[in-house]
Amino acid sequence: MSDLLLDINLQQVPDAYLAGAWRVAHRVINRADPASFLAQATSLLLSDVLLELQSPTLSEIGSWAVQRDELLNRPYLSLNFPTEEMRALVTRLRRTTDGARSQLNLYFSSGLEMQLDRP
């Protein structure tokens, strides 16, 4: 098995490639609220339509969906929690050839950037 991660074409990526259990590997807060539950997240579980976000202090349940812009067909993740809705542009998706490992980069309108890993 190769650990080489290959870039996936975001305009043609199947939505199912974004589902799964993701660990937050790196984040850049920028102008986002560092106290927000998303900025403190340690993992995200994207299964079917269910979204579970874990942080050191709480667990939040919501729903998610993939949306695409009409012009370039870029994927966005729409994350819906009982208290908040947010949208993140998928800026990069990388996978091993066998799909065993993946890396997902998200950019939120709040300025928060996240790199997620799926071992």
C-alpha cells in the first residue's frame, strides 16, 4: 500500500468521498471565534446525512449535505446544527490510490481553515 496522496478533481468528486470519520489534523483560526465549537473540534463524523462534531468539551449533532456552485461545480459542505448553520468550501481533497487514507481541506466563511485526515 502506498502512502502517496493524490489530488482529486473537486469538480468531479463523488459526494461519497467526503463521508466518513475525519480527525482534525490542523486548523488556522484567522478571524474566526477561537471559542466556537467548530474552532475547537477534534473530529467530524459525516455519515449519510448525520453530522457529529466532537470537541474536548462537547459533542454536537446535526446534518450535512454537499452543495455545488453552478458556475464551476465546486463542492461546498453545508453543516447544519440546531443552533447554527455554516458552509465550507472544499479547497482540496487528496486520497491514496486504494482510498485507505484521505485528507480534506475546508475553508469557512468565518475565516476558519481546517485540514481533516481520515486514516
